[in-house]
Amino acid sequence: MDTLTYRRHRDGRPVERTRSTEGTGASGTTRRFRATVAATALAMAVPLTLGAAADAGAAPDHSIVFARYTATAPVEDLYAISPGGGAPVALTHTATVSDVMPTWSPDGKRVAFVRYGSGGAVDGIWTMKTTGGGLKAVPGTKGASDPAWSPDGKRIAYAKPVGTQREIYVADIDGSPAARLTHTAADDLHPTWSPDGKYLAFNRADASGHSRVMRIRLSTLAQTPVTVSGSHDWTPDWSHGNRIAFSRVDSSGFARLYLVRPDGTGLHRITASRRNDKNPSWSPDGKRLVFTRGGGDDADPEHLYLVRADGTGLTQLTKTDSHDLEADWRP
């Protein structure tokens, strides 16, 4: 039995996924999800080359990059799709390596993402050109997740294991010097930059299972809550219009999209589905969001949707029998 273990986000929470290839056919692949925030001991990253299909593809202008897996192709690859629809373009294609959590550089010329490999042979943050070539590892990011490119394109923020929890770090795009920004007993995840590059927002998950959106000023490391304690708030994304979108598991029991100002005022809900809405990402003009809907369990497909910031104009973007995750809109 061949086993591939790696971490990914599900409903905004960090999880560890183990895939067993024992069995036959599409239904022979079994998936077990175990909530965890502990770091997995993995080997040092080694470079890989992308397949020919990835080198031939290129992301269209203002496209949306995302991670996808299916029952027949259960290892995540990165794809790009136009917000107007159409067929996604594969940017990576590796049979034993998972590529997840993509984020565009501010000039739209490169994508940062997290890569996990079979047996821990590959682990960390990488960057690549929009064609899928030019692959580079970011040194010092073993075990890291949730990369976010700074507005000036010079730095990258990410979450990284420290003992049994994750903390927020910022480093130059070449990996050094890496500065640890948070020091708590909670898990600090999914950093997102303010438009002026002076702040980060992120979600802080405590041992009770609650998570709230926090804000940190980079010059002083002063931290301020954006949403209230006792919430279930995940995966914030900060717009150029100075609003923060995030996914909240509210009293309905479902994850829905909310907006809030960085000072915590103006909180309001913009989706109300009886399915899970998660991982919002703003359009460059701050008028729309792309997000993932679905995923009650692994048999439940997850598709990308678009919605206006006022909650109108809901449009389904991807429709295949797949899991489409962690979308990011090209600047």
C-alpha cells in the first residue's frame, strides 16, 4: 500500500490528509481527514521539473489560479481560469506532488504556492512563472503554508510550524531574512496584506476550535482583533478597497462569506447558502469575489463561484466533478 500524506485546508481549517492507493478504480482511493496543527517531520525540499503540459500552458490575463483534485487524479495540481469562464489551463502536472495554496505576485508574472511530495521529499513554498516554468524554492519555508505576496512584490508572508502551533512569518522573496511576527499558544494562519503593506490580517485559531480575524502592524508588531472572540472565522483576504472578506461558520452551521472593515466595523454577510462557502479572494477592482462552495465531505464536489461584494450576481465558474480550492485572482 502506497501512502501519501500532506496537509491542505478544508473549510478554512488546517488538516492533514492521508491518501491510500489501496483498491481499484476511482472508488479505490480512500481519503481520511484528521484535524491537526502539528508540524509533520519532513525531509529537505528538492527541485522537480514540471510536465510538458504545464510548460505549454499559460494563465490568461486577470485569470484566477486555483488548486484542483478529482477522484481519478487525487493529487492537487494548479490551474488557471478566466473569470469569464471557459476551460481551465493546467499550470502544473506532477503525479506524486501536491501543489496547493497559490497566490499571485502583484505584477501578475509569478505564482507562489505550497508543494508537498511523496514521503516528504518535497516540502515548502515555491514560485513559478505563469507558464508553469521557472520553478524556484523559497529557502527556509519547510513546513510552511498560506503564502501571501506583499504589495511591493519584495516579500512573502506565510504560516510556519513552531512546536505544535503555527506562527506568522515574513521574509524577502529569496527566503531571507525571515522574521517571526507572532508568538502565541494559538495557531496563526492565512496572512493577507493591507494595500499599503503596513499591516497583515490573519486568522487565529485557539485550542477550543474558535478562530477570529486579527490585524498586526508590521512596524510595531502591535496586534488588534478584527472580529470577536468565540467566532469561527477563517481565510481572510484584504481588498484594495480596504475591506476584509472571510469565511465564517455562523449559527446556521455552514461556512458563509462575510465582509468587515479592518477596524472591525461594518460587519455583514454576503452569502447564505446551505453549503460551505470558503477561501474568498478579491478581484483587482474590489468589486467581486471568487470563492469555493461545497465540500461537505470528499464525495461532495467543490466548485468556484463569483459574487459581487454586495452579495448579488452569483455565478458558478467551474462545473466539473472536481474539488476546486484556494483560488486567487490575478492583479
